[in-house]
Amino acid sequence: MFKEEIIGVLEKQTKLRKEEIENLIEIPPDPDLGDYAFPCFVLSKHFKKSPNEIAIKLASEIKPTKNISEIKAAGPYLNFFINKIKLAEQIIEINANFGKNKIGKGKKIAIDFSGPNIGKPMHVGHIRSTVIGDSLIRTYEFLGYSPIGINYLGDIGLHIGKLIVAYELWLDKTALKKDPVNELLRLYVKFCSKEKSLVQEGFDEEMQDNEWAKKAKEALKKLELGDKKTEKIWTEIRQASGKAFDRIYDLLNINFTETTGQSQFSDKGRQIVMNALEKAIAKKEQDGAVYVLLDKDHKKYIQRSNETASYITYDLGAAVERYKKYKFDKMIYVTDFRQSAHFDALFSILKLMGYDFTPKMVHLPFGTVKFGNEIMATREGQIILLEDVLKKTIEKANEEIKKRKTKGDAEKVGVGAVKYIILKNEPASDVQFSWETALNFEGNTGPYLQYSYARASSILKRAGNFNRNNKKAKIKQLTKEETSLIKKISDFPEIVEKAGKQMNPSLIANYSFELAQIFNEFYHNNKVIGDKEEAFRLRLVQAFRTTIKNSLWLLGIEVMEEM
RNA sequence: GCGCUCGUAGCUCAGCCCGGAUUCAGAGCAGAGGCAUCCUAAGCCUAAGGUCGUAGGUUCAAAUCCUACCGAGCGCGCCA
């Protein structure tokens, strides 16, 4: 909060650009050295003086203000001491809007996330897009943007063809009624194993045009042509899946602005393919398949020879329709990094076709969720169902609550634990999932953060209805723990902005953890109730509680007053 | 072959974008030891644990930037 003021002063004094200063400013390794430091190395060339001399010169030129109490040169560094009392006075005044911003006012950001394939269950690999996307929605909303959450279901494609074939051959109706998720999974896995049994050794298993693959393609073609019987099966699959997805979204407390499926864009996609052909951007093979030449020998097929649409056909259609509908200022696709090439191709084609909104679209790739060394693959049936993960963590939370005889909400704790495991990692890196870490509620975990919130709530509750605007909360001197808590709280707005800019919820997750750690240290060493500083400390606890609540809200993690 | 991502304590990760300050590169988990007349022990404290993949280069200064190499994963489908 006072950092901006320091930047302003330096801007005037050094003639550097604001952003440049912002990047240069750092926090000294020891708080005794100062609260913020400006390294003078960059200026030494310009002023033709040693950084040490420049630091001394600047220290004498910059005058202290009511918020900045002291400016000291220490070697090549110019160290700023902020007036912590003044900062503390501001911190205890914060309210539920703390960290909110208007930088996004009037701007629309569409986010395409989650997008599971119908007919397949969600497993732990699917949760990343879902949870990251949701957190981004919340972050942009917090920053004043108008976010649009789009759940773009994989409701068409060869996997559906496979499933339809399997459904016709081996469906167990009672099983479907009882447990649709597992019955559909069983059908899909059975189909894949049949298909695999025909694969000849040494050949890429999925590239082969064996009889099973042909059957699946036929089923898909029938569906696209509007065959009634096939359509009916498809509808049933979609409905069964939809119910299962909704159950999970409810549990995760995740909402979308709209839920669409790829199938809804096949007409639009095909129309774009036609346009591309007319404009000679796309070419036709002899067998009828349509492609765009992206590199000198990289053909990207945008329509199959049997005239059915491909993945990218739908995405072309969806992109154009979405822009028409929302006129977004930015469109973020939150998907696995393995789709990077697909999005590069998608964006290139849209650009070639002259759609001027293309630069507004970005792909946010994220790494794989790994279980041991395994990467989960639905077709092998080697998966850990997301629903099972959630059930188990909730169950564990229940045990813990019973053990402690508290009033925690097992669902909030269990779901929070799972979300946090995913969000604390930077999107680009892989996530190692294990039951041990998922069921551990200690240390850098969701429940630890919720616990810190609950402790703060508990202190406030015990204090009764203290006067929230107690002006007698005069601050004379701050303890070490109070100081670091105040400074940490003051970082929050900057962190949210950065997380939005970088599309990176892990910044908020890591901040939350550090904040909670500092708070825990604070209340262990500084008694709140009954202390002569009670009035001030209660308000500080309240400020912490507000900040961690907002921070966790951005991650989609719910808090409770007691746990 | 071409291209992308990643190598930081036994394990899981911050820090790298935007290079900086002391004898000390931070956390968490696991393992070792301690804290209960005191606001919830899902907590706190202490000790232990690291040639930041390797080798060069740039720089007054490299975990951070550049190059090469080694290792892991992925992409290069008329799959999604």
C-alpha cells in the first residue's frame, strides 16, 4: 500500500519509468535493514557514479513523509522504512472489499474451462482445468472485469462413436440406472480393449483402421446425419453424464455462465470450412478431406474425408460464435499443455481468415496430474474418479471433526483440501497426486488455511461484540509479529492483481499460506484478549480474517467459523 | 528428426518472467526432539537435511540471462 508512494517518489527522483521501478524494488533480507529497498546499480551507468554514491545522494534528497519515516543508504541500496503505525491504522480499517479493484471495469473476459467429455467420468486429471478456471473467474470478478465462464462439453467425436457402438452391443440397463457413470465407463473400456486386441504389434495402436474403429466412425456419421435411433442413445448418454457432472460441480460449488457442447458448433464450423475453401486458405484432398497448410509440410485437417467435423472444426465455429455473442476483450482457454499445438493451429487459421479478434485469445496450458508415475488414461480404465477423491477427503474430514468434537463442515474441509492441492502448484508444472498428500490436512494444505480463519473467528467470538470502530485503538508500538502480519496483509491487493495479470492462482494460494503462517505465529506470541493492546489486536485479527477470507474465496475455498 | 515443457533437501513445492546485500537458497511432508493452569495442538518452537541436472559463457554480481550437453515428460493424427 505504501509501496506505490515509494514508487512515486522514485519516479520523480530518478526519471525511471514506473514499471521499471516496480520491478526493481525488493524487500530486504532482514526487516532491520528497511521495509523496501531500491538497488541503485542501474543508475550508476547513467549518472556515471558508483551505486553507493548514488544511494547516499538519493537518501539525502528524498525527504521523509508521514507514511515513509526514513530513507537510508546501505551500500548500493536505498532502503525505505515505512511508518508502520500509519500502515497499521490503515490495515485495521479494511473491510470486505479489501483487494477489490476497478482495473477491469467494462472489460469482458471469457474463460473456457472444465469441458469434460460426456460418457466418460471425471477423474483427478480433469479437476485442474475446472478449479483453475473457476479461480480465474473469481479473480477477474474481484478485479472488476465481467467474466464469462464457459463449460464446453466434449459431446461429440470419435469417443462418442465408440460409446454408441458399445452401448448397442453390451449395455446393462439396470446397471445404467443404478450407476450410470461406471456403466458407461465399463462400456468404453470394453470397447477400447476389443479395439486394442486387433492392433498389430509394432504399430501405433490408435492409428489403425481396424473394424472397431470403422464401426465407431460409422456410428458418428449416423449421429451427424441425424439418425433417430443413434440420436436417442446419444441423448441418454448425455443426460446420464450431465447429472453426474452436476453432482460434482455442486460439490465443488462451481458455476458456469453457459454450458455448451461442441456439437452445437458443427454447422458454424463447416460454414467456416467452406469459407476457407472459397478464400483458398484451405485446400481439398482428392478424397475430400479439407486441410490448411500451416507450415511447408504441416497439413492441419479441418474436416474429414467423410465430411464429418473434427475437433478443430467445432472450435473454429465456437470461437466465431462466442465472439459474436460476447464481444470479449479476452478469451482464455484453460486446457492441458498437450493441446498447445492445437490452439496454435486454431489461432493461426482464424488469423489467416481475417478474424480480427484472434489476438484476444490465449491458451493457458497446465501440466499433468500424475499418480505415482502413471498418467491416467480413461481408455485403460486406470483412473481415480474425482468423485471418489472428494468422498474420501470428506470422510477423512468427518473423522477429524469427530475426533476434535468441533462443528466443522466436513464437505467444506474435504473439498477445500482437494482444490488447494491443485491450486498451490503453478499451472505449468505437473501435480503429483497421492492419497497421502490428499488426506493430509497439516502444513501447507487447504484445511490449515481454513483452520487459521476459524481460529481468528474464535478469538473474535470470545471477545464478544467489541466495538468495531473503537477509536481508542491507539497504536503506540508494534511487536515483531504484529508488524509482519500488517505488512503481509498490505501485500494482498498487489498479489490479486498479479495473479490476474499472469493468470496464475498459485500466487494467491502461496500468499494465503504465508499469511496464515504469519497469523499463527502472531497469536501464539501475542495474547489478544485481556492484553492491554486488546482493542488494537482484535481489529488486527479482524483484518487478517477479512484478508484470508477474500484470499480463499478467490481460490473457491469456503471458510467456516469453527472447525 | 523437428518443436514445446520441466530438472532446486529423502518426498512435494516456492523463488527464475523482471540477476543483487549479512556466517545462512526458503516452505511443507516424512523422520528426530520439545511446547497443554494461557484466545481450538488441523497449531507453535528447535535441530537435522541442498555441488539449485552438468559444463561453459555474459556480468562488478547467476538458482535466475545465453549456449551446449545429460536426464524426464509431451506434441508433430481425417483423436479430442
